[in-house]
Amino acid sequence: MSSAYFMGNGASALDGKGRFALPMSFRSVLNEHSTQPGNMLVRADPTRKYVSLFGSKQLDFFQNKFDEAARIAMTRGEDFDAEMADANFWSTIKTVTIDSGGRFTLPPAFRRLYGITDALFIVGGGRLVQLWSPERFLAENSANLLAIEECETFLDELKAKREERS
């Protein structure tokens, strides 16, 4: 596996064609984490308040985590339905096309479920990227002061642009 990690933060406003853009620093890491350039994976984890984005080379990592959880449960004599755990993970992943400029469209259900309208706040999370509604990010986070500052600045700039257009 690549030693490249998703670091830092970014933001994107929805363009006129209904696409968001992934910052260049995230795209270069995504290319290293992907077996097929131009594709990325997004996941709607029901336990999270954001959409996860990652490359296909991470799939083995996630499967190994499930296998380890099953092994630990069996060792402890606990019930663990590996088939259901796998289905609950794999069925929440969609492949999304990303163009050379980093533009992509999130599936409509993902946008609805996570409150993503016309803007994204993008958080580097090492092996994956968190795609947040900026307002939800601010409501849910209080510890990452740098990210909060960057998100607030992005929303202020976005508000100013909206006011210019009206």
C-alpha cells in the first residue's frame, strides 16, 4: 500500500453542472490509492455524519478489519454475523467517476442523506477523505480549530459570492 495519506482540508462549491471538485493535493493521493484512474469510491456509512471517499486499494484494508473483528468475536465466544457485516459495508459503497480536473458528482441519495446541498467541506483523514456538509461539519466538530476556521472562512466566501449574484 502507498505511504501517501490524505492530509489537510479543502472545500468546493457546486458548479453549474452539479459537480464538486476535489483539491489537487487529494487527487494525487487518490491516484496512488486507486487501481483505476478516474474512479473513486464513496461510502454512506450510517454511523457517520459524512460521506467517506477512498481509493480501491483500500478495500483490502477494510476487509482485513472485518476479518479481525470476526476473529476477535469468535475468540470471545460472541455472536458475529460476518455475512451481514459484509453486506452492511459493501452495499453502502458506490463508484464515482472523477475527471482530470477533479470534478465529480455525488449520488443524489448521498447528498440527501448527509445534507449536502451546494457546498462540500473536505477533510483529510489519512486512508480516506471525509466529505461534509459545511454546516454539519461546524455543528458536529469543536476540537479541530484549524478545520473549523477554514470551514467558516469558506462559508463566508461562499455567502459573499451568493450575495454578488443576487
